[in-house]
Amino acid sequence: DVILHTTSNVFVERTSLNEISKRLPVFYSAHKSYIVNINKVLSLRINELFLPNNVTIPVSRSYLTNIKKKLLEIAR
């Protein structure tokens, strides 16, 4: 099961993170267990993404370069 957290709800869906990423193009892998809406990221510090409502998500080394690249793209 995949647990999806939005700003107003929590949903549970029987699917994979990979399938969710395919359906939602602004979602990117940050860790093997997390995908994140890149438009909701407030900041990146070392290996953590900071989101609204004091939510933090770990970023693994294997995804860090891609996350940085996507954040720079939307900052332009």
C-alpha cells in the first residue's frame, strides 16, 4: 500500500510508488520509500527536504543529484 499525504487529506492506494510517479509528473523520488511533489518543497538541507506543516523527508544519496536538479529547474 502507498500512503499519500496531501495538505488536507491522507489516502491509501494499492499501487507502487513508481506507478504514482508516472501518473503525477511533479512527483520525484527522494528515497526508496518516498516520493515528493517538487512544487511543495520549501528547502533542501544536506539530506532532508522541508515541506509545509513542519514535514521533513529524507533524501538518499542516490536521489540527491536529481532532486537538486529539479529544484533548480523550478527556481528559474
